[in-house]
Amino acid sequence: MARQLRSRTITAGVQRSPNRAMLRAVGFGDRDFDKPIVGMANA
């Protein structure tokens, strides 16, 4: 059973295929979508 990740709101489903395409262009692989996506920002 897949874990419930908040990052799935931007990666799961047919309607999110453009999002996945952009992430693949920056180096994400198939297995990376099973992991949480964490963003860091510093001002």
C-alpha cells in the first residue's frame, strides 16, 4: 500500500502529467515519485 504523501497532490493522476514531465526534465526518475518531495528556501 502506498503511503499518503502530500506531494502526491502535484504528482499523482492523469491531470498532473505536465507536472511529472517538468520534474523528469530536472532529473527525477520513476522511483523518485515514490518518495516525499521536500522544498527548501532561504531568504
